[in-house]
Amino acid sequence: MQPAASHSDAEEETLRRLYVYNSGFLTQTRIKRILQLAGWSVSLGRPSEGGWVGVWGGAPSAERGLTVAHGQDAQVLRVEDAFLRSLFPGRVRKEPPLGLVLDKTGLHFDASHPSDLETLLTNDPLDDTALLNTARDLMARYCRSRLSKYSAYDPDLAVPEPGYVLVIDQAEGDASVLASVSGPDMAHARFAEMLYYAQIEHTSARILIRSHPETTAGKRTGHFNKEQAQGRISFVDGDFAPMDLLEGAIAVYTLSSQMGFEAILAGHRPRVFGMPFYAGWGLTEDEHQLIRRQRKLTRAQLFAGAMMHYPVWYDPYHDRLCDLERVMTTLESTQRAAIEDRQGWVGRNIRLWKRPHMQAMFGGQKPMRFGPRRPTDTAKKMVWGATAEDDEVIAEDGFIRSHGLGAELVPPLSLVLDDVGIYFDPTRPSKLEHLIAQSITLPDDALARANRIIQRVVRENVTKYATGAPEISLKRDHTRPVILVPGQVEDDASIILGSPEIKTNAALLQRVRDVNAEAQIVYKPHPDVVAGLRPGTVSNAKQWADQIVTDTPMASLLTEVDAIWTMTSLTGFEALLREVPVTTVGLPFYAGWGLTTDLCPTPTRRGQIVTLEMLAYAALIAYPRYFDPVTQQACPIEIALDRLSAGNIPTPHRLRLLAKAQGILASYAWLWRR
């Protein structure tokens, strides 16, 4: 599902007509849309003199457009996929691209003529400090996130033992290959020459041949065959991340593959037997020289030119052009979903109303099933809640969830999957604990991103449910400190498992009053308790609390108080984000890291002292998965915040009706238990 796109007649008039003779420009909606956003109106017909003809790279169909352009004395716009395209090749999954390169002078992979990219790398100063710093950060993130032109991979594959020479094959008949040789017959000879040099220049090393993803998928043939896998030569089969293979290599050989460019990013100086866009700038060992390319570039300059300046990048969530960082963030999210969902899921203990949403969120690779697992099933097992078998992954709501309560059947924007434990159970480790502990090694750009998220959460008044009246009318005595006590659902697993001493809201209020006799105590009952959906009512709360607030949004309330006391409430984490001091009497996930005053002994495994940015990165970026209800695909936290801010989150009407029925039943069930 794509966001609706529309243009006024005036906007259409400002677009340049681009005449095309390849049906893909008309039938592939994403390509047509990116061109439109970049200022081109795809059209049929014949251009006038000086007009524009669009052709797809060096594909055979391009000849039709070139012939028309030559006959009409028209200009040519060459269109190609950008260097970060998608999770899978277009021939494999029909997945639309996240960017295009639009070149008015040539083809970036054909050095027989200059291209816009070559001109940019030759003439642009590429010396802006901010640009190069950003390039270095994004380049490191590109490698760290295992991104590539096609970014899906299988992390469970055993990476070959390091110390090998990596020889990169390419698809037979590929335009970038043909541009580097004098004819199709020469391509096999050139690849054979490359393999020969790899052997004689590394006489004792293992040699691994890496096939093109389309060759691995059976869509196209390569230039090497299994007969060449003899002695110390072998193929590296499987969906490996290119970066994993590059990290273990001692040398890299390529004709013109984009993996040669990625080898540069990984710190290699690849041996190049063609003349791709990244050759000739002093970063490669070139078999052939191009006299036009005399400039010496740094890796950051090459990356800035080729990845940040040259392509046109697309944001599918907002249907607009964007920068490289947004595309990388998009791919990180969809890549994670593809990896985690590749085996499929079987769900247990998942309520009926949740199943359509779970299917949308986790069934992108294989349909999710609900119920018992079959004996021969290879799907992973998912269970909702704290009780799980050894081979089950626990699913739970994330920390930025929705506009509205889960008990009201509002679908979540985020869910967490924990294959170690679960974040609210401190009696055992959890994936979130591991992520927080590992956060001390986060690079500066990751911490900067976490800081931006914190600022947005605070500025936009985001909490887990983002509910309540917009205004606050808190009565306070400015001579007394104000302590907020957030109520909780008393049968919640986080209290049962994580608050060994105090387990009721009444006991918490009494403890806070006993320790803070002079303070002004504000008590906010949990929304589910106020709604009558869950247990936790305190009939005599005024005995300890000076004020009880119910419909005040938590984000507004946190700006008015001096401190928080809590058992295990997420409000404590939300308070930390706003730099409000927090005292815990239980063991929430954010306790024990040096950011809270903890009255309950914390596990020794939480020994590291972390910063707020480290905690936020682990809890808000690395741990949850986010789902965009508009485009119906995985998304980064930034998009979830955009949706919350705009309020355009559709909730099916049938769920609202079911929520009312569930609330009535829950009330009767609670009365029965009492």
C-alpha cells in the first residue's frame, strides 16, 4: 500500500516531459513516482528538438529510446537503480526501488563516456567538513548494518573462516559487465583472467567465488561454473551479507561489481579488472587506467559523491524524496523484519483481535499461523506474555505503543520480540538487558540518533499510550516537592515478577508517604484501572495522596512534578527521558544502570553505568519493532513518531465495538474474582 499521491494541474505544468519507450516506466509505479517527484512527467509520444527521452540504463530496450532521441535531436536521461535498492533483487521479489540515479550525460558503469557521477567526483570540491563527517558516520553505519544493494541476508549462516581471497562473479549479460569488455565473448575470458591473477598473486590462500544474488536465486547465469571449484578454489553459497564476506577477506577481486565499492567502504583496496565508477580515484588497484580520472579521493569523498549527492532517494512512508540517512533507516527496519520473519511464525496465546495485526506485522515473508505447531514445521514459535517454553520467543507491546489503550483493542505501533527472556521479568536475563549492557560501545552517530529521539519524545509529549486531556490543572504548593506516584495494574506480570516487597498501589502510596512526610503526593491511577478493565483500585488513596488525577496526560504531568516513585511502571522510563528523578521500589528494566535511585537490590548483571542516550537507544530503537499502519510495512521509530504526531492511525471500527464488549466482560470477571 502506497500513500496517496496527487498533483495539481499547475504542478504538472512545471514537470519536464520525459518520453519513454520502455513499458516499465509506465507500469512500475514506484519508478514513475520517483521521476515525478524529481521533476519529470513520464509520457508517450515523440519529443520535440531539445526535449528529453528516458531510457533504462544499458538495457536492450534502451536502444529504442536512443534511436528516437538521435532522430529527433533530443536529450537522453539515463535511469538506473540506486546503489541501495531494496531487500531483494527486482527479478526475485518484484520489490520496488528506494532510489534512482538520473544521469543526463552517461552511464555511471560505462567509462567510455563521462557520466554525471564522474563529473561530480572530478569537479565537486567535496571538502565541506559537515558533509564529510556525515559521510564517515553513514559509511560506518552502512557497514555496521550489513547494507548492500540488496540488503536481505541470512545471519544464521556460518561465515567462512577468515583469510581467503574473495573473487566476485557477476550476472552474465549484465550491462555493467558488457561496458567493461569489448563484447559478450570477452566477458568469460576477463573473469577467467581475474581468477588466474587471484591465484598467482596469492599462492597459498583459499579462494572463494561469490555469485551474484540473481545467479544464486536461479534467475540468471554467472561467469564461473562448479567445474572451476577445484583445489583451493570454492564457491561461497548462501545468502551471506556482503559485508560479512568482505570482513573475512584478505584481498578482493572484481570486474565492475558494486561489491567492489563496498569493499572500499570495508577498508579494502580491491583489484579491479573493469572500469566501474569507483575505479581510478586512488582507492583501487586498477588493471586498466582511465586518463580522465586523475583526482585522488578519500573514501569519505567517494561515498559522499556516489551515495549522498548522485542518487535520488525516496521515502515510501511519506511519498517524498529524502536523504540517504532516511533510506538507510528504512532498510534497517525492513531488513530486520525480513531476517526475523524469514522462517515464518506460529503464534500461541494470541487473542483473536490481535491476529490480523500480527499477521500484517510478522507475516511479510511467510504467512503467520496461530495454534499448535506441526511436527515437521520449521517456523519459529511465538507466544504472548511471560510464560514461554524454551524454544518460544515472547511477544509484548513496545514502549511507544499507540493513541489509546491495548485494553481498548487499539493495535500497537510497536512490539518487542525477546528470545532470551522478557524485559519485565528481572528474575532472568532478557534481550533488552543485553542491549543496554552492550550500549556502552555504541558509536557517536547512534547516540546522536538516540538523543534526537529523546528530544522528539519530550517535545511532542509522547508516552506509551498518548492519551488524556490536553491541558493540566495540577494544584501545587511551591513550598513542597511534588512526587508523582503512577498507579499500575496489580496483576501485571511486571509487579508479580519484579516487585518482591511492594505489590499493590495502596502499599506503594503508603511507602511514599512514610518516607516523604512533607511532600505533595500526586497519584495517577493506571488508565486500564480507571476504565474498569484491570485490577488496581485504591479506595482510600486520599489517605496518602494530596491529589488524584485521572484524565491528565502523563507527558504533561511529568513536566509539573519534581520526582517519581514507582514499582515498575514505564512512567519511570518516561520520566528519565524528561530528566525527572526516579526512585524505584521494584526492578523495572531501567533500574540498576546508574540512572535511578533503587530501593530494591538489582541483579549483578546490571553492573554497567550507562547514559540516558544509551538506555534510550536500547529501549526505543534496538529492542522494539515498529509497524506503519499507513503503508502496512515495517518502519523505524521516526515514522511511528510521525504517525502519532499527525494522528493518522487507522483503527478498524470492528475493534472499537469488540473493545466495548471486552471491557464489560473484564469488569464482570474482576467482580467475580473479588
